[in-house]
Amino acid sequence: MRPSPPIIENHQQVPFSQIQQFSAIQTVVENVAEAKKVHVVDFAIRSGVQWMILMQALVARREGPLELLKITAVGTCSQHMIEDTGKRLKTFARMFNVAFSFKIIMLQDMLELKEDLFDLDEEESIVVYAQFLLKTMIPRPEMLESVMKVIKKLNTCLMVVMEVESNHNSPAFANRFTEALFYYSAFFDCLQECMERDDENRTVVESVHFGQGIRIILAAEGEERNIRHVKVDVWRAFFSRFGMVEVDLGAASLYQANLVVSKFPCRDRKCLIIGWKGTPIHSLSAWRFE
């Protein structure tokens, strides 16, 4: 929720998250270009800085004035931190004279998510923002199914999905080991070039964040193996079951990605694959219901 210094430093020095963030917001802007009311449903909203970017973009658009920007934050913990995020966003909205509404839906379990928990308006365009959400539910497929059914009932016009582009979900240890070896080797190599060797923040990212991920992926089994990643092709097959089609991110989104750094992004069908020296790291894709 409140990014730690290592996470902030990683965001500033390593371009992966910046590429995703700016490209994702550009995709949202393009798909709600003419909407007078925009309703964003954000799972795990964190600091909410991406919605400050969206506010500026919506204010500057030429298609017409924005009547209301509504954000619904869905979470299962840290309610007071989500409330702090809402307060910051309200202050920022006042600065840009944006009509703004913020609501929190707190759940003990994502299985409790229901359509009637949302304040819906027939005139609004609903965007679902899922940043590293789906991977958390892979160990509980019934939860994943339930959440997707709710998203479909919301009459969502766009779903933006950011996920890890690697297969760390194989039941075979040897397969997970090989995938983790290539994935984390590429990430460590990236840190070697982007951050100083003696940077304390880099040490924390490597030892704590990466270390925990490697340990769980390789050593844990059953419910304890709660870090599981699958590639975008798996998500394509999954989304097709709900009647979803992939939305082209468009030239403007790719332009935003290249503004951050030109050598990282590459295309895979209509989505954006962000990698390091040929090894995929993250994927950004957008979806709508037919």
C-alpha cells in the first residue's frame, strides 16, 4: 500500500513497472475517450498513483468534459491504508477540478465479492484494473471463477490485466526450477545493469522479494505454494470461456512504452510483453466481453 524505499527505487530504476503503468493508463484513456462517466474497479489499489495520471489525461482529452470519475477499491486487508489512498486521490481531484467519487469494498475472502456491492450507474463506462491479481487466485480456481463471473455481470467495457509472463505453476519440480532459473536470472541481470551493486535497496529486492518468491515457487507445495504464475496464452484460453476478446493496445500505448525505454517491449498478438534480453518478464493485455 505504502511502497517501501526498495520498491520505489526498483520502480524508478527498473523500467518494467513504468512501461506497464503508462501503457495501461493510455489504453484506458483510449477506451473511455467519449465516456462522460468513468467507473474504475481496482483490485489491490496500492498507492493509486496511476489514477492521478488518468485524471490528468481525462481532463486534457478533446472528446468532451468528464462528468464523474468513480473509483471502487476492492481489498481484503489494510483498510486504513486504502482510506489514505482515497484521501490523496480526492485531494488530487480537487486540484484538477475533477468530480470524483471513491468507495471501498472490504472483504474477508474474494469469494464474498458480489455484484450488488457496487454502486452502478447505467451511464458509466466500467473499467476493471487487475494488476497482478489473477495469479493470487490460481491456487483457488473456484475463487478465480467467482470473481470473473462478477466482473462479467458488471457490464465491464474494458479489463486491463498485468501479470508475470512465466510458467511457475507446473506440478513438476524440474519444470518450475527451469522456468524460475531463466526468469529470475534475467531479473537479476537487469538489476545488475540498472542499479548499483552496493545499493541497499537492490539488496532488499534481491534477498527479500526475489528470495521469498524463489523459495515458495521451488520449495512449497499445496496451499503453501501461493505464488504461481502462468503465461498470457493460459489467460487467453481462460478468458475465452467467459466470452472475452483481446483488445489491441494500440499505437499510442506502445508509444508510451517506448517513451520509457525502447529496447524492452515486444508484441505478442495484441498484448505487450516486457522482457529483458529475450526473456519475458511481464505481460500487459486488455480485454472486453463480446
